[in-house]
Amino acid sequence: MSVVTTDVAHVMASYHAATAEVITRYLAEREPGPHLYDPVRSFMARPAKGIRPALCLAACEAFGGSLDEAVRTAAAVELLHAAFLIHDDIEDGSLRRRGEPTLHVQHGVPIALNAGDALAVICLRPLLDNVAVLGSRLARSVLTEFQLTLETTVEGQAIELGWRLDDVAELTPVDYLDMILRKTCAYTAILPLRVGALIGSRGSADLDAISQFGFALGAAFQIRDDVLDLRSDASNGNDLMGDIREGKRTLMLIHFLRHAHPADRARVAAFLQRSPESCTSDEAAAIFDAIGAAGSVAYAEEYAASLLEHAERGFDDAFARCAPSAALTFLHDVIGFVTQRAR
């Protein structure tokens, strides 16, 4: 595993601050306030890891571009991510996000749904403003990347929702990887890395190699998120064991349903057929204990570690033409950071 040589969280926070400043300008003094932009601005002000804009900005700088050239694109990535979060929370019935009640708990589903729509629409504005900075050809290429990612992400979300609605139990790790490639990896790692590399290299970067690296990094990041959701001592500001209550087909659950004792599988399968609202914390904790006892959490952690080994090997191909720089070091150190983070 790679050795972390930079303060990844500090660098990430610096990139996020630059992005947040741009986002604030796009959201400032817009009306109507109480039922749209006030909730939107409040949500965007919540603490966030900021890994997506950091990957975008670092990739741009690693390929020789400047922060100013990519910061509008990074802002668009973060606005899109926020839109997805708000809609995901509604679809999942989640109660908390980033240390506070979810937007639909605070303001009701109609207001939250419209706020998510607004963020998805507003993310187009910085992409259009890219024309003046990047030129029409490169700005169009960046916009095309966003459009393709939007399609891919909603397809991945539909697959996951379908598994839960249809109570699908016969799944494999390959099924899981295909789903998170579409739903999570596409906009968490692949999109920000690709558009950052596009901008920094003026369209000459090897985007296939970037995508391979981004997939391995993003998949490991998601599996780590799934593990953290189960950890009752994880202070990530979101619902503890929310994935269990919601019946999400995580890698851990898929492993459990394939390898656990038949009686334990039957008990968990019956639990998954119930609505999240009917599941108590004690019942969710019992399911967590069963998943842990079956070795499924350890399996997921080992799987994430193997993905990060792939990311380590793919890093050199993805950034082969980049000169040594602080941004390049940060991108390499993110590999180790993924498994070390506690939130």
C-alpha cells in the first residue's frame, strides 16, 4: 500500500475551500429564499470531505493546468454531488446527512426535491462559463463528460433501487461492482479526474487510463463508505447502520447472503423484506453482528484493499506524462487515504 507523504485532509480542505468560494458566488442573492435558495445555501454550507473537487483540481494541476482554469468545473462537480445526495436521501428515507437532519426532514419532501433539482440545474452555469476561460472546444468536451456521467449515474441508481424493490438476493461481487461503477465511481472519481485531466492537458491526456485508475479508487472509496456505515463508532454525521435498515445490497450483504449459514440467511432475508420504518435499531444491530460473524465485513475490507492495489498500479499509467508536483503527490496519497479515513 502506498505511503502517505502529504496531509491529504488538509490539501483536500484547501481545494474544497476554493471550490466553495465559487459555489457561494453562484448561489448568492438568489430568490425565492425561504423555500428554495435558503435551504440550498444551508445544505451547501455543511461540512464535507470535498474529495470530488479535490480530484478535479489536482488532476488539472498535475497535467500542467491552473486552479483557476478548473475551479468552475470543480464547483459543478460538487453542485451535482449535492443534488444526488438530496435525492438519494429522499429515496432512501435517510434521517441525517453531514451531521444534521436531511433536507427533506427539515423542510419536507417537496421542498427538498425541488432543491435537489435546482442544484442539478445550477451546476450547468459554471460549465457554460467555462467557454470564456477554456474556449468553446474544451468547454464542450467537459460538458459532454458531465452529460454522459449524469446518464450513467441515474442508471446505476435505478439498478440499486430495483434490487431493493424486487428483493433481489442472488447477486455477486461483479454485480455490485457494475452497479457502483455506474452509480458512485462515475461521478465520485472518474468524472472529476477526467475533466481535470482534460483541462490541464488541453485534451491530450490518456482518459482511458484515467478512468481505470478512477474506477479502482472510486470503488474502494464506496466500499469503505459501506463499512463505515456499519460501524457504530463511526462519527460520519450520517445514519448509523442506515444501509442495513434500507436493505442496500452492499458488498458485505452480498457476501453474507452467499456464504452464511442457511438459518442466518433466512433471518436476514426476512428482515430485508420489511420497510425501513419498521426496523428497529436493535434489529439492525443484530443483523450487523451476523454479517460480522460471517466474515463479510473483513471480506469487504480485503476487497477494497485489493482494489487500491489496482489503483496503485494504474496510477503510473494514468499520470505517466505528468512531471513531479505537489498535486501529483496528493493524487498518489489519496490512494492510501481512502482506507485510513474514519468518515
